[in-house]
Amino acid sequence: MVNVGIIGAGRIGKVHTQGIITGVRAAKIKTVADPFMNEETEAWLKSWDENIKVTKDYKEILADESIDAVIICSSTNTHSPISIEAIKAGKHVFCEKPIDHDVEKIKEVIEALKDSKVKYQVGFNRRFDHNFKAVRDAVAAGKIGQPHIIKITSRDPEPPNPAYVAVSGGMFLDMTIHDFDMVRFLAGCDAEEVYVQSAVLVDKGIGEAGDVDTAVITLKMENGAIAVIDNSRKAVYGYDQRAEVFGSGGMVATKNDSLSTAVISNENGVTGEKPLYFFLERYMDSFRDEMNQFISAIENDTDTPLGVIDGLKPVLMGLAAKKSVEEHRPVKISEILI
Amino acid sequence: MVNVGIIGAGRIGKVHTQGIITGVRAAKIKTVADPFMNEETEAWLKSWDENIKVTKDYKEILADESIDAVIICSSTNTHSPISIEAIKAGKHVFCEKPIDHDVEKIKEVIEALKDSKVKYQVGFNRRFDHNFKAVRDAVAAGKIGQPHIIKITSRDPEPPNPAYVAVSGGMFLDMTIHDFDMVRFLAGCDAEEVYVQSAVLVDKGIGEAGDVDTAVITLKMENGAIAVIDNSRKAVYGYDQRAEVFGSGGMVATKNDSLSTAVISNENGVTGEKPLYFFLERYMDSFRDEMNQFISAIENDTDTPLGVIDGLKPVLMGLAAKKSVEEHRPVKISEILI
Amino acid sequence: MVNVGIIGAGRIGKVHTQGIITGVRAAKIKTVADPFMNEETEAWLKSWDENIKVTKDYKEILADESIDAVIICSSTNTHSPISIEAIKAGKHVFCEKPIDHDVEKIKEVIEALKDSKVKYQVGFNRRFDHNFKAVRDAVAAGKIGQPHIIKITSRDPEPPNPAYVAVSGGMFLDMTIHDFDMVRFLAGCDAEEVYVQSAVLVDKGIGEAGDVDTAVITLKMENGAIAVIDNSRKAVYGYDQRAEVFGSGGMVATKNDSLSTAVISNENGVTGEKPLYFFLERYMDSFRDEMNQFISAIENDTDTPLGVIDGLKPVLMGLAAKKSVEEHRPVKISEILI
Amino acid sequence: MVNVGIIGAGRIGKVHTQGIITGVRAAKIKTVADPFMNEETEAWLKSWDENIKVTKDYKEILADESIDAVIICSSTNTHSPISIEAIKAGKHVFCEKPIDHDVEKIKEVIEALKDSKVKYQVGFNRRFDHNFKAVRDAVAAGKIGQPHIIKITSRDPEPPNPAYVAVSGGMFLDMTIHDFDMVRFLAGCDAEEVYVQSAVLVDKGIGEAGDVDTAVITLKMENGAIAVIDNSRKAVYGYDQRAEVFGSGGMVATKNDSLSTAVISNENGVTGEKPLYFFLERYMDSFRDEMNQFISAIENDTDTPLGVIDGLKPVLMGLAAKKSVEEHRPVKISEILI
């Protein structure tokens, strides 16, 4: 049994709490910390397990010798410093994405992990989604031959408000970062170069906040494949999350999930349900499964499926994408690291 | 080149005229006969081929020595006598379904064909439909193993008017007769017994005319498989024509055809097009293809794909179905022939 | 919080244990009883919650005043007597299907419930499946108008062994009973009459045990609709669980669920995943959801969604189906009750 | 009745001959010209209509006063000069795509059309395909709101041989040119800028011939939408021809057509048919329909659906795409015209 502390009890902290209690049988939540911990949150946590301790100070978790691992679900700017503190305290770390928007900060985490026996996993949960996993499995099993074209459609049902946009790091680091990870996962290699064609078509406020809301992003992969991501901040029919890999031996592609397979035929056509609304509906199982793999890596002393370098790479891709928009040209990923 | 005469220039006569001219390259229409031949029909025929001769008297076709084959598209009650006359005149015969509602009349056609070299084909066009053909091919190739359950859905978009119903022979001989043929085609054997559960749910006028408009028909097949047909005279979403064969090795099933594969996703769901509206839209190619096979059988002196016995069997099944409704019990097909 | 005791720790008892612990937040399992309780089962139960008590004697549960409700998961022949004991002990009862194969025994349960305030629910879990629920919701919302034809496909991936078959009550009471309930659920009314065409096509041993393994079952419903169920004990592609309701205003139909939506296109065709393997894979969520509704009925003092009469009706339909096979004729449900 | 002459009796000339004879009732083919006219081709033509005249010299067609219109199906380098001759001879012109690879040559055709009453249509047949037409209709009817992202997948089943590649003008002018036209059709506006990421992944010989065989092409459209085309010269599963338009109000998307809707479920999965093999299988109806529209424009003295400017624009896009590959940067379409 692995004892864990959860740092941050906001939306994603609650997702992991619920996921662990209902589906990660080898882990036990001992403490949840949040600077804004209140009665309501405490009651919610205790309703799941009355033995959970709560605190406003995450350092209590780091100081608790009975706790083996921490789940960092706090605000993005605290991910890298708390990661480093946790590593120094000898706790295994599951850190929500992104580790940081600043490459230097991520390098500090990499540095802290050197010569450490701590397990580190980054929260790119979509790799654990049943559909994306099936695509990756087909590619890895050689069922479509050598990959030539990788396509990801990733569209949110509702745009964030412009105030959030201003502090989010921009669409590429906030939203597309998942797709950048997915491209690496599906291709089985890194990207060399990125080109972005983007626009503000959904909400002018997003443009005024200095960001874009619609984009087609082309990537050249190290294995020669070409990848393309299309993003929109607003798909009125719901969360559109599809992938397609085309190769020398065929193609594998997914559709969206919906609440049921029921289809109604009438005078107006043949109508099925919309895609599941958003990430909580679509990806709940994947949050549980990534955590199971993290706990399993601790128990069996194996590598986590998504290490710190997997946390760094999508950030580099996101920064290259931003540069591509600013300079209106293809940008090599290697330009970012310098 | 096979010279043909068409007897009957109503809807189905026109369908075959157009099918032959645009798609049956080995056949040439010499004459079209119809007791109600008028200027409009003549003009329509000549617009396709100005050399087509027209007449009100089908006997001119039978007397024309240059004509090799006749296509009988006249009213149902004339199918068997004209078949017999044509056979005696040495013309190959393509006869629209059903040969007759009266088994004795069909037996007379069978008798006339004895010791004759005339080719005889019945117009169960659905066997030539791309979807049903694919199902049959899969079954015949053993792809689903030994058939266990055969399911046919056959629903019209609009009910006939009750006046037609009264003279049609009833739903089983008018509409289901195609499905009875399809069951034989897909199973690759005959039916032994039929049970019908039917109702008048679409149009009370149909009930007043002594017929039903909704039915589920269960058949025991000679190979041990169980078949089930569900019929409705009115599917508001269009012509519903599907088949499924389930067996020891798997299942083959079809969907409906539609005008395009376009699917619209919006707040209301994910909506594709309705099935093609009715038999002219769905089965046009099959009318051409059955005719190509008929002409090919003449040219190559081979058996037609659907001989006179194939015309008899569905009529027996339809009569057994009527008896099942009347007596509310399963009826053996062998009860009808006596 | 509702305290529950589980009687029977076999497969379905474990399903409910897991479902309650991970997804029924208003219920707490206090005790699990099984005459064959052993160390392995006890360890499994404690791994979920170390406070669960275990016993070999279900009477301990009935005697425990802190327990509000029992979940009866014991062998079928004990369902009705334990139900009656539990009712007398004032415990709310969730009873797995079927209550009994013997109508008289079910009547005794009905009698015991008279003047009792006990909640009673029968375990027809498929009503809580997302797909079947969506079909029922569409029908109930009038989206397909008045129902005319109801079709259920229900095929298992593997036949039971003939030894089980001999004691199971036969396919209609063991397997089809779920479909009989589903027909009532989808139609929103009872069946009047049943006709069965059945065969032994999967396993001769099943025939030797006096049962059938393949059937097409036609039902006349009280609202005039015709229903048809097709069953097979062996679908090599997995658990085939579909429903279709056709009516005056359209049709609603479901497809099977599969592990992912991934589709591979190659030289051999366009291939998606098989249906989920069997009921544990397909219906796990429905077991949890039926239990939530049971607990909710207790907490809010409302009717359970599936009362004792809903447990009786499918048994009557199953017995009528057996009689239809024996006498090879349509059988009225009302013939059974006499 | 419009009398036509066909110039060029190669593959596409034969496609148009067959399409006109079987499906363009207002047109009559008088003469077919081909410098390599031989007995076999003549016999094939006469088998369709024994009155068709054949010649090796297309000038006979231009000199025949009874001929109203010409269909130019000769080799690409003759399209523009024969177009100009035909225009001067007062013949309406249907010209296969592309008019020319050289913008100056197209300008000469544009010049020749000035002050002429001749109808001119370019052969971008895919606009007349049922699926693409349904997508355009949905966009034009506002069903998906304002277009934001336009996606076209266009993959051939087999690569051309490198010898052909060397004279074809390259993939962008030979194959993608159809997709460039489709982007304009679906967006309802012109492209402003193009960026190409391309590779040689299918056949090294294509690379040695100076061309690419795999590409992802991003376009900025005048209405603000972003378009993306993905091309491959070899999809092992057949001709992959899909479109998707995503907008403020929803999405419309198509699937491929196949020979039937039959799907086989067995131990290996749920398998449907591959897409139709290549353009003759997929687009035969569209070749007939574009011709009907051309003939109709002549008869009714209306604009053709695809004028000479529609022939020019995709060539400009193709040349910009080539420049984007050469200079590895986004290229404005306006850079090409200078």
C-alpha cells in the first residue's frame, strides 16, 4: 500500500482524490493540503474517507514520514518548486501538467531528480484514454506500418474566459500541450519542427488578451512522419477528441465517445448523441489509470510511463508554436532550448 | 445482341426500359407494348431511342420473329397467361414478380416450360442489390459459418392506398414476397414453416380492406436456421431495407444506403442522412443488373439466376403467411401445395 | 447512510460489493454472508474495506439491527425464502433475478410484502444500462411516436455447460428473462402472448439436457406493438446486446459497446473492435446504478424502480415461452397464472 | 439537343463518352478525335453508338458546323492551345483539368474568352460528387455557421510511376490540384497563403524524379478560415477521399464510399468494406453530372458552374505550394501572379 498526499484540492485535486479512492486500490490518501481548504472541501473529502487529514500547509505532507508520494495539483506556477521540495524530501512525485511554462524551471526539476531514487510522473492523462491507447497500440504493433501522417483533432466545447487566457500561458501551453504530448506518444518519437497557422475566430476577447483560439499546427517528426493538430476553443457539439495515424500499411482512427450508442431515425435524419461534453466526462477513467501506473511504478520500482523529460518536451513544442505565430515561419524545436 | 420486347409501359416497364438502354449493352429494345400506350409515353420512349416501336397490342411482339425475349411488366393477373403465350411463341421470358397469386396458374407456367428451351426469369431484383448480394456472398463463402438466425427488416416509406390494398393480394403477396425470396436467397434453402404476428397500426383503411400493415414473420428453414422478417407499411424516415445473418462463425449485417455520407454535428446531435426514399432510389442498379443476367443467360445458354420455381416458392410462403394470420398458428409451407 | 448486508459472495455478490464500495456513496456494507465463505473471499472483501464483517450464516445479517437492507445474491432456489425472511425481519430487499422459477413461490413473496413498509427491488440491471436507458427515454419522450415493432438481440459469447443448463430452468428463465423484462421496459406495457421458434444449433449437449440454445421469440404487447427477441447462446464475436424500437414517428436503435472506437483500415477492410466480451464488461455500471436507485428509494421512501411484480412478469413470460415450445403454438401469458 | 465532339479518346475521354451516352440525355456525341485512334477504340465507341464518327484530327471537329461543343480530353500540354482554337471556332468548351501548368498559357485562354459568347467549363468533377456536394450544401445553407477549419483528406491507392511523375507537373499540380479546387468550393472563397510540409515516404523513385509523395498543406482562406489538406500517393486500403468543415455552428464531415454497407463480425473484429478503389469507381457519377451541367449551361445560356478563373486559381495554389516546399516558408498566392 502506497500512502499519498494530495497537494491542491481544486478541480483536478478532487478528480484524483475520487479516482484514487474508487479505483487505485494500492494507494491510500493520508492527507490533502490546500491553502484555501475550507469546511465544504473538508466535508467532501471526509465523505469519501473519514480518515483523510486536511491541512492548509502542503509542507505538513512533505514532513510526514508515513507518506510515500505526493500528487501535485496546485496552481501551475508552484508545480516546479513544490516538485523540487518533494524530491528533496524523498517523496515520489506525480505532477500535473505542465511542469512549468519556463524551460529553466523544468531544468531545475530535472537537476533535482539527478541521483535521486524518486519516481516522477507528469499528468498527461490522455495517453491512458482507451481510444488514444488503442491507436498507439495499433501503431506500436506495426498494424499500420511506418507512420506517415498523424492527425489530431482537439476542440473544446467552451472557450475559457479572457481573464484566464491572459495568465494561462496561451492556448499552445494550456490546451495544445496535451496534443503535443499525444503527437509524441502516437509517433513514438520527438518533433523536429513546428509551423502554426492560427486565428481568433471564436472570441475577440481572447485576441485582445494576446492569444488565439483556432489553429492548425503542422509538425515534422523525427521519424519522417508529418503531424497535424487542429484546435478550436469552441465546438458547439461538445468535446471533439480524435486521432488518426496513417502509414505505409494502413490507417487507424478513432471517433468520439458519447453517452450512449442510441440513434434516432426520423423525418429529419439519422441522429446519434453528441460527444461527451468535456474532459471530466471523457477522461475520468484515464485519470484513474495514470494514477494506477504511477503507484505501480513505485511498488515495483520501475520507470513511470511519463517522466520529467516527457514533461519538458511538450513545453518546448508549445514555445516553438508561439514563436511560429510571432515570426510567421516554421520553427525548429531546437531553437527553443538555446 | 438480344432483341427484346417490353410488355407493359407503366412504372416498372419504364424502369426496365431505362435500365436496358443505359446499362444492358447486349440487349436492344425493339418494341414496347401497352394497352394504354399514349403520346406522352411514346415520346418518352423515343427520347431514349427513336427506333423503338410502340404498340397497344403485345401480340405484335410475340409475332415479331426478330424479337428474342420479352419483359413482362403488365398487371399481375396477366403475368401467367402472357408468360404461357410467350413461351409457346418461343420467346425467352423475364416476368415481373409475382408470377401469380394463384398457385394453379403458376403451375400452368411450369407446365408450359417443360420440354421448352425458353429461358425464364422472375423479377426478384433485390438479389442483385449490392448490399444483399454482399450478405449472400459472405454466407456462401462460409464467412459466418452455419447460418442460425436470419433477420430481414423491410419497411416502406408510405402505405399504399386502401383501394390498391384490396386488389394487391395483401401485404404478404405484394410486399413481403420480396422478403420471402430474400430469406431463401440468404439461407440458401427453402422455408418449412411460417408463423405471423401481425397488426393494423399504420392505417385503419388497410384493416378495413382486409389486410394488415405491420408484421413480424418467423420462419423455420430447411437447414435448421430460424428466419425473422419485420414489415411495416410506413417508416417515416424512409425505405428501411436491411439484412443480418448470424451463424456459428459470426454475423454479417447491412445498413441502409443514403444519398451521401455527410454527417452534421451540432448542439442537437450527430445527424446523417435518411435512407434513400423508396425502391426506385434504392434498387435502380439492381433492376439493371438482373436484366444483364437474364440477357447473359440467353446469350450463353445458361440457367437464369431466378427460375420459375423461384417464382413459385415465395408465393407459397405468402399464402402460408396469410393462413397463419387467419388461423393464428404456425403453418407448414407443405400445407399450401395440397 | 444505509447499512447493507450482502447474502451470497459468489460472482454477482462480488459485483455488488465492488459496485457499492466504489460507486454507491450512500450505502455502507456491514456484513457479507456466504455458506462457503473462505479465507480468499474474506481477504478480497477486506481489501476493499477492512471493516466488513464476514459470516457463513445469513441469519446473522437478518438479526443485526444496525442493518437496513439486504442484497440477496444467493442461489436462485433460496431467493424467495430469504426474501420472505428478510421482509419479516423488516429489512429492505434487493433480490437478484429471478425471484423464483415457481410462480407460487413468487406469490408468497408478494403476500409477505403486503402491509409491509419494506422496499423490494429485483435485479434486472439492464434497465440501468446507458444504451437501453437511452432507448427507453426516447420512447417515453415520444420521439418515435407510438411503438409498433420492438426488437431485441441478445446473444451470449459462450454457452453454459450442459450441467448448468439442466438446473438453470432453461434458456427462457435463465437468459431470455432479461430480454422479457427489457421488452416490458421498452414497450412500457405487458405482453399478452408469446410464440417461440427455437432450435439446438450451438451445442447438442444443451439439447440433451432438455433445453434450446437458439430462439426467435415473438410477443404481442398490450399496447398493440409486436416484439421480437432473438437469442443465441454463442456469438463468436462477443456479447451482442442491442435494441430497436420502431414506431409511428421513427425508430431508435442501439449498437454494441466496445473497448475503444479505434478502427483500422488496411488491405483487408475497415475493422473496429468486437463488442465487450460479456455481462461483467458490458453491464458493470448498470449494477452500480441499480443499487444507487435502490438505496435512494430507501432514503427517500419512494418506490423502487423494479418491484416484486416486475420480478413476476418475466417469469410468466418465460413459462409461456416454454409452453409455446412444448405445444408449438402461440401461448397467452394469462394461461400461465391459472 | 447539343452536338458534341470529344477530343482525346484516352481514359478520361472514354469516361466522358460513356457518361454522356448513358446519362446526358440532352447531348449527342457526333465525333471523337484522337491522334492515336485505332480499330479497338473505334469498335468500343461504335459499340456505344454506331453513328459516332471517328478521326485522328481534332480540327475536323472544330470545322464541323453541326457540332456545338467540344470536350477536351487530350494531353495537358494541348489543353490551352486547343481551348483557344475551339473558342475561335465558336465552340463551347469543356476542358479537363488543369488548363495548363503555365499561368501565362491560362491567361491566353482568358484573353480568348473575352468578348466571346462561348461557354467554358473546367473539369473539377469532385464538386459534383454526392458527398462533397452535401458538405458544400451544408456550409452554404449555414448549417455549420461561419467556417473556421476546413479539412480534406485525399490519398490515392497507388503511386504513379516515377516516369509519369517527371512530366506531371508534380503532385501539387497533378493530384492536389483537385483538393485546392475543393478547398475553394467548400470555403466559398479563395486562399491567401499556403504552407507545405512534405516528404518522400512512399517511393524513393518519386523523390529522385524531383517530386514528393506525402504532404500536409495548410492554407489561410480569405474568409479567415484555416484549411488543411493531407495527401499521400499510397493508401493501401484504397482511395481515401474525405472532407470536414468545422465552424461556429457545428461540423459537417463525410466518410468514404464502399461497394456495400455489409459488415462482418467475427473473432477478429467488426469489419466493413474498404473504400472504393480509385477515381473511376468513386467519381463515375460526378463525371456524368458535371457534363449535364455543362450541357445545361449551353442550352439555357447560363454560366457554367466552373469557369476559366476556377481553372486558374488551383494552378496558382499549386505553384505557391511548390514554392513553399522550395523555400520552406508560407507563400502568399499573390506572389505567384507577378
